Amino acid sequence: MSDIEQIPVTMTVNGKKVQRFVEPRTLLIHFLREDLNLTGPHIGCETSHCGACTVEMNGMSVKSCTLFAVQANAAELTTIEGMANADGTLSALQEGFRQMHGLQCGFCTPGMITRAHTLLQENPNPTEDEIRMGISGNLCRCTGYQNIVKAIQYAAAKLNGTDFQEAAE
Amino acid sequence: MIPGEFTYHRPSSVAEAVAILANHGDEARPLSGGHSLIPMMKLRMAAPEHLVDLGGIATLKGISEDGDTITIGAMTTQHELIASDLLSAKLPIIGETSRLIADPQIRYVGTLGGNVANGDPGNDMPALMQCLDASYVLTGPDGERQVAARAFYEAAYFTALAPEEILTSVRIPVPAAGHGYAYEKLKRKVGDYATAAAAIVLTMNGGTVSMCSVALTNVADTPLFASEAGQILTGSTLDAETIKRAVAAAEAITQPASDGRGPAEYRTKMAGIMVERALARAAERARS
């Protein structure tokens, strides 16, 4: 066991306050998955390229594999586990991914949806280009992105109360 | 990939941070956004025993204007640089460059100070700061000193920054209103370092270039201020012959490595192409 001092951290994760002691070198992704049992955020590349570990921290999308848990002290975090509506029904984005077939193997999906959530908070009516640039830090090896873009367009339309027109192929 | 053990410090002032660094010498490293340092720590290529998180020092954030100088706090993120109205109005080349760095998630966290202080030749902001003739404010146990970006970089990861100093802010002289600018970056994919990139700022006066500054990214083990290329272009009307000479002068100072981004000869040639493209866009944007 290391003699490095454990650090107390407090954060709000998916609306709930959590308090733990962590070793300073604990990465946020390991803290979420192993200490809090939130295994929605995935460990993909571990090198901040793939975006599978994306979570929302204080309204920003971050790659939790490249942050120490101690850096998230006092932060508000949302993971895919906190994305559904309060009554348990699917959020507009989750529904969009389902309706538009925005996933195949599903590995990138938690990161994609949490990233898209922040994107739509900042830009409620993004163009296709803005969506593609907005998710450029999230890799998907199955879909070719087409249906992910449609899923985000579907969610934007639903949240804006406008009609979703599926783009012609 | 789990980093080595370290003791975590979270000072709330620059003085406190500098004192910790001075106390631990080479065994301590400051942490800003961490998107260069944490990957290095995960690979155990960096193993600081003391990590000094600058995230709790409020005075290191923010963008302000004082006369002809814009000062950017070291902990200002790329995302904040892009969002800044002041920079959009006075120094739009900064946002243009930030947008070409990494991806959205990393831009929320990665900072200007970390980008320029780390000494990674792949980083984009160092060449831009040389192009703009920025100065870095370095704070150590004996107070502050300023070092010009053009004199800061010594070799890959070696800079004028002493182990007990922190780069606290970047001071940039505001270019003339109506100046032209462009940052052109060739990269293989989003998030990649440049195969080659060029930053250009120029001012035009009735079709003649009255000032021109050129700098290059990732085509040597430091960023390169291409002073000769800038001098050749200054006073010209950007005729084809002059542009050719300036591009050749820029290419001549490159010393790229042959790597996954291409053989050295190719990267030198691409540096020339980036200069040409940046020049064309900067000239188009300049108001005579």
C-alpha cells in the first residue's frame, strides 16, 4: 500500500452528492467506474483520442481518462447514467439514437450521447457541419457517423419542437 | 495505463505554487489542463513526485486589454479563447488556431499556458505567439520576468522556463486594425499534430505589404519564426516572384523529422504550401 496521502473529494454525480477518499493518481474514469460503479463511461483508447470516456463536468464535455479525480473535486458531473428524463423515459437524444439507429455495437454511444448533450446545450440548432465538428472528438467504428448525425438532428428537432426531416441520402 | 504515485498540491495563489515548486525542484511539475502531462504520466514518460495543480488559482484565468496589449492568463482554456469577443475583434487568428487544436473535449480543458510552456514542437500556439511577437510572463521565487516567445524555445521540451517558475500569462501586442491573418494547418485527421502549419499576420497599405510576420509549426524541434520570409514580403505587392522567394526562405529554415506524418522533404514542402495558402488568405482579409 502506498504511503501517499489519500485526498478527500466531494462531487455531485448525476444529481447525487458523493464523498470519497482517493489516491491522487486515480483517473476520473477509474473513479467513476470502480468507486461509483458507473460503468456507462467506457475506457476505449485511454489516450484521449476516442471519446468513449466522455462525461459532462460543470457543463463541459471532458474525457475522463485524462483528468485526475482530484481535479473534479467540487464539480458537477453527468454520465450517461444521468441522461434519461427524470421519470425514467428516454431523453430526446436517447430516443434519437434509438429511432435513427445511431449505434451498432454501442461502445461509443455513452460518450456520443453525453457529448451531444453538451453540444445541444451550447448550440440548440446546429447545422450538420456543426454536429460533425461537435462530435469530432468521439470515434465510432461501426456506423460511419451518418446515423449518429441524424440521431442528434432528431433530438435537436424534438427539443426545439420542430419537424425532423430526414435528409435525403 | 496508470500514472506513477505523486503528492497532490492545489495552491490558491501563484506565490504558494512557486514556493512548492522551489521546494521540490525537478521533482515537481505544474499541472494546467493536463492534456499533455497526464498522457505522459500514464506512459510513465513523466513521473513527477509532486504535482502542483494550478486549477485553483483564480488570477491565472481571463483575457484583458491594456492599451495596445492583450494579456491572457495562462489557465485560460482553448474553449475560452474561441468564445472571447475581445479576441474575435482584436486577434481573430487566436480563435482560428484554437479551433484547429485537438477536439472539443480537449479544448474545454487544454490551456494557452500549457500549450506554450510545454515546449512540444507539435503544439500550435508557440509558432502563433512568435508570429504575433508575444511575451511570456514567468513568475519565480525572485519575482516576474518576461521572455519573448521568439527567444523562449531551445529544443523539444526545453525552454527558458526554470523548474521553479510558472508561466503566468501571455502578453500580445495588438496588431493594427484591419490586419490580415491566417493559420493554415495540414493534418491527417481531427486531433492530429500538424504535418506542417504556418501562421501569418500582415498589414497592407494601398496594395503594398507594410508589415508581415511568418512562423511555422512542427517542422523543427522548436517552433520557427521565419524572419527572412517576413522581411522579403514586407514592402512587396505580393507578386508571384516575391512569394516564391519568401516560400523558399521559409522552407530553408525547416528541419522536420521523417515520421508517420511523412518524410522530411515532404514536410518541408508542405510548410512552403502552408505559407503560400496562409499568405493568400491573410492578404484577402487585410483591409488596405
